[in-house]
Amino acid sequence: MDDQQLWSFGTARLAAMRETLSGKAAELLSRQFKLYRQIKEEHAAIVADIDAASVCRDCKGQCCLNGKYRINSLDYLARLAEGIPTVADFTCKPLCPYGSENGCTMEPGLRPSDCVLFVCDEIDRKLSPQARTSLAGLEQNLRECIQDSSHLIGEEVGVPLLLWAERNSLS
Ligand code: SF4
């Protein structure tokens, strides 16, 4: 399968899996989605506070190039739960398949966690010690959220969606 086929296969399988969750598990997962979004928003707000936007504007989003493995299964499911479609176009390489020529189309709380957590050297230099400590704590919380969600679903939802799909397509 090529990337587009893996994407279609993986997203269809995740959507079907979500449908099979029992009422209690679905409710707990829905709480995890809210937490996942909230942590990402808090992380992004700290980075935005040091005017990361101007750094990103100057470098023209080099960290977003070749981003096909950025989105994990939980990122996708969280967007699905919000009713927000995730479009992927793997023909626009090296641009990110989930972005556009004008940058990322996803709001921070519903952006892949890998993208939210990535802090480049330029931005890192601008962070205060206190901000660094806060970001480290939020990263820990985000990883715990991914782990707890994986237990609920019975799948490693922190794995890049395309890799997860590839693994499942072979089993
Ligand atoms: S999803 Fe958005 S932030 Fe992440 S690499 Fe793609 S364009 Fe960049």
C-alpha cells in the first residue's frame, strides 16, 4: 500500500474501533480527549507567549517539512470526536500532508502532539527557566494521557498513524 492507501485504511479502522467501544470506555475516552486538547493548548500558549510566531515566520516552518509521521492515532481520534475532518495529501511532499502552503491548518489543541511538543533551538533560547519547567510538566502529562488512552482502547495510540496502519495491514 502507498501512503494514501495506508491513510485510508488506518483512518477507517480507527473509526470502526471507536464505534465498538463500550459506553463506559467511550465516556472515559471522551474525557481523555478533553484533557489531551487542554494540555496541548496550555503548551502552545506558553510557546506563543514568547512570540514564537515571529520565529516560525522567519524560518518559514522548516520543521513542518516531511511531516507525514507527525499525526498519531490519538490525534486523529481526538479530531474525529470533535467532528473535524483530517485531510491528508501525500502528493505535496516535502510540504506536510496535513498542512497547506500557508502553514498548519489545525488549531493547537487539535494539532498532532509531536508538532505541539517540538521546540526548536531558536524558540528554546527564548524560553525562561520557569517556562521550560512548565513545558516539561505538560509534556509529561501529555505522554501520560497517551498511555492512559492506549490502555482504554487496547492499542498503542501514540504510534504514528501511518506506521500503525502499516502494522495492522500486515496482520
Ligand atoms: S500537522 Fe501542522 S504543525 Fe504538524 S508538521 Fe504538519 S503543518 Fe506542521
